Amino acid sequence: MNLRALHLLVAVSCGTCTTIQVALAQNWTQTTAPSTHWAGLASSANGMKLFAVVGGGTGPGPIYTSVNGGTNWVPSSAPTLGWYAVACSADGAKVIATVPGDYKLYTSSDSGASWTTNSTPSYYLMSVACSADGINVIAAGTGNGIYHSSDSGVTWTFTNLSVGGTIYVASSADGVKLVAAGYPGQIWTSANSGTTWSKTPAPSARWRSVASSANGSTLVAAVESVPPSYTSGALYVSTDAGATWSNPYLLPYPYSARSVASSADGTRLIAAATGVYLSTNSGATWSFSPGAYGSCTSAACSADGAKLVVAGTLIWASQSILKPQLTLASAGTNLIVSWVVPSADFALHQNTDLGTTNWVEYPDPPILNLSKLRNEVSLRSPGGKGFYRLISRQ
């Protein structure tokens, strides 16, 4: 086993913590996915399971899946249709895909190996999102409002919000906080799974995509064109669940933003436009990410934001190894150490003496907290000083 680098160290002794952090560079690679019109992307929390749909109004196609982060792609057993949007659970087991122009939505509970047709009350579904466990699903169409399912898409309930036009939706990890953006229209949020909605102060515009952090606090939205000139697109960010929005980041003329995605903590954001734009500080600043990917229509990312995927006529992926932000919290007499689900393979190691090399892997495997998209380990008392570190196995 090649333990390449020490990424974070925590020393537990009288509440003292020390961190050592390392970050690596990022590059884009064209995946083996065929050249076609990719309409939507979805990623599991660790970025290994990916789903891509063909269609978007340009003709029918299959749903493709990858189980190795985009290295290899295969068409799933889903029928050849004019797909438009896709979403998946954190483990990539549950998948939901929409077909505009049909009163149907397709779901899979085995990572796309088999599919079930589900009738929906909306004719032209254009957007879909789900909770981390894949149980709570939100779907929206054109002029037909927003619908919610609490049984992975088997049955649906109208959420009492119909704003006209095309609606794009996103969900927090627990499925409680929702956000909806209209094309054209405004941005609305819900704090109760769609039972009630509140209009945010974001401007009325031609919104094309919206994404949410795991806790629903950080929202990023892409607008196709900014009034009054309507000549280029922009990116808006809210870090308070939509209560306020940043000044827009204007894309170069005449580019427009088509799709956005967010890491679990909302710090790393990705926008697909004519090219790819990235933010590593919750939208405070944005930078163009050089690559040969051309005009992009879809974006997705892993929970830690280190695995990025964009699609247009081709699918491109970028993998970097980022510093895991380790967090300590008390739980009775125990300490809980946690970190965002990583896209690289990390192991928690322990030692009782920092001056020795007697590091051993912690015996208890991490438990995934779906509401936060974090791995959690309950630390046993070391009987004195205890040191813990995350090590990349790659």
C-alpha cells in the first residue's frame, strides 16, 4: 500500500488540535464517453459513480453509467429516450432521470442496472434533485409547478408552487431545504420539503441551474443573461439559504452559464458555460479553468469538490486531492471525528506517541452521516494522549 502523503493530523490531548494540510494540482482529462449531446450529469458523493443522460431536446439516447469516476462508460439498461435531467443518491445506488414530453420518470435502485417507470403528474419535467438517501425527490417541469416525492419517486405531491416557465431545482442532503429557480422567473426556497415556499430577493431573470450545499445554506445559481442588456450570463451565490445574494459574477460576453454544482460544504463551486469556472471560496471569487472541453451544458462534483465532471458533446473529468477538513465534536463522553466524504481513498490512523512511527489504521470503519455527507468515527479513549491522522492510500 502506497501511503503517498500526510493530509491532516489531529492531536487529542486536553482539547488541543493541530493540523497539517497538503493540496495538489488539478488537470482535466477527456473521458471515454462517446461524442453526443449530453443533457445532464449526476455524481455519487465520492465521485466514483457517475450518470450521464443523452437528449436535451436534440433526440433520443441512452443513460450512461461509470463506476470508476469516468474512466469507463457503458450504456445502462434504460430505454433510448430524449432524456433531460438526472440525479442520484450519495452512494449512487438510487438514480432518477426525467423524460420531457412524457408523463413518466424513471428510477433505479441498483445504480442503473435496472429501471422502473413511474407516472408523474407533470408532462414536461426538466429538472430533478434528491436527498442524499435518494428517498426525498423534487422534480419540476415547464409551466406545471414543482412536485415532491417521499418514496423515491413512486408517488408524488404538488408542492403549492407554480411560477410558470421552466423551473430548475436543488435539494439539501436531508431533503428538507429546497431551492427552485425559474426560466424566466425568480428564485424560491423552502425549509419544509416544499410544503411552503418563500421568494428570495434574487432578481427576476432567465435562471438555468441552481445547486445547494449539503446543509442548504450555500446556494449557487446560473443565469443565462443578465438584464437589462441580456448579452451574457452570470453566477449568483447566497451563503444564507437565499436570504441575500452576492453581486453577480459576469461571464465574458457573449457567454452564458448553463449548469452549476456545489461541494457538500459549499466552498467549492463549479459552473459549466463556454468553458468552466471555479470558485474555492463560496463564490467570493471565480476563476476560469483552462481545458479543451468547449461549450458545456452540465456539471457535477463529488462531496469534497475534488472530483469535477463537465459535459457538452464530450465528458471531461478533473481529479485533485484536497486537504480533508477534519472536525472534532463531543458526543457525551466520546469524541466524534468527521470529514466530508472524500473522492480519494483515505484511512484514519492513530498513534499514542507523535514521536514514533507506530501508526496503525483505526479499527472502526467510518459511518456516513447522510444529512451532512460526512464520514464519522467515534473515538475510543486512548488512555492518555491520542494522535489521529488521515492518510491517502493512493
